Amino acid sequence: MGGSNDRACLVSAAAGVPLHRQLYLVLHDEIVRGALNQGDALPTEQTLCDQFGVSRITVRRALADLASAGLIERRHGVGSFVLEPPATDQRDVGGSYLDELRQVEFETEVEVLEFGVRAVPRPVAERLSSEDRALHALRLRRARRTGEPLMTTETWLPIALAETITRDALGASPLYLLLADAGVALERLDHELTAELAGPRSAQLLGTAIGAPLIRVNQVAFADGKPHHVMSMVLSPSRSRVVLNQSAAAVESSTGLAIAHDVRRPTA
């Protein structure tokens, strides 16, 4: 573990994320990458206060979150100790994209939160290159067994599908089946993965803290040689992973995966 000055600079009130959440993320990272091993004692609360320049209540909130995540055990009067990280399910992703969609449908249940025709926001309009208005749907998927919120999906579809794709239909059937019933033959899907901090709405829907890290997957579906619809999925990395699979031919030809360094940062 680094020196106190090096570690203190990792936590800042100017970061826009609550201090206890920043401290949680720093300690979480040290545990999952093995800098702290199973059975190791964390520094005392006072030591963490001194190292990170934060209050004792901030430290206690961060430790409580680590305990809730199953990463540490807090022993009254003794200290906090690292637990064995939970095993990661090595999901087989050898099936088709439709196989994966069917698996998601089996494991989750969906709630349609918003539905209707509305103005298309500029980032979506840039991807669709279409009309100013579209059929919009916001859905929340929960684990079927536990009811835990897993991800939100926000979709922008052509208004012409309004008779086929209704609120009730989306609540009862997966989108890919409704599109097939409407005669839409998708040709390809483009995916973009980004990370973001949870705003108030995403935090509320996914049951996480404002400022918590989230994964966003933006998907553009193509039909008839042009963009057909846009879907944006938001997931919490504490509950979900995005697993990519490429064949040897795709790796050799360098198709199917790219990393772009053109993220537009807001100007001061």
C-alpha cells in the first residue's frame, strides 16, 4: 500500500463523488487486485482518517459499504479484515446473440417505466440520422429470483412501429421478437461501452448511490442499410459484467472490436 501522501491524493472533495464512496472505491480496488489479501487487516479507522484526510464518519461509511459488498468483516473492538472475494461466474458466451437475449429473458423480469412518442435527444438523433421524434421506451430489468434491479434499457424506435410495439407488448415479450413480428430484419448491431457516474435517476432505478460507477452500453441496430433504432443499457458493475467473445478469424482480421480515444470532455 502506498504512502499516506500518495493515497490521500486519490480522494478529493473536488471529484464530484462523495468522499466515502471514493474511499470505498480505493479500498475495493486494493482488495480485488490483491494488494490486500484474504485475512489481512485493514488499517485502523484513525489511520485511514490520517492517510486520506477524511473524517471518521466518512471512513465508517466506506467500511460499512465494503462489509455490505461482502469484501470485509468488521469485528467489534478488533478491526476490519479482508474476506475471500466472491467467486466470479465464468459465463459461457459461445452461443449466438439471440441465445444470450433468451438467457437474459429467462433470468430477469421487466417493468416498463416510460413509454410514448417524444422528441429525440441530440446524441440519439446523431446516431439515428432520422426524424426529430421517435417511439421511446424505458424499461427496468430485475433478477427474477430476488427482484434486485440489474439494468435499465432505454430504446428509441421508429414511430411507424407504434401499432406493433406497445407498452403492454414490451412488458410481455422481448423486443427482438416484437421486431421480428413487425417484419424488421436486423443486419448488424454496433455496440459502444462507456463508464459513467450514477446520476440521481440511474441511482434510484438501480438501487445504488449517486456517484457510483456504472457501465453504459449503447447499441445501434441497422436494417435496410441504415440505422433502425438505438438502445442504451445501464448496469452496475457490482452486479453485472459485459462479456465479449470473438472468434479466431475475427481476432486475426481485427474486426468486431475497436478502442477509440475521442471522448468529448466538457469544457470549463
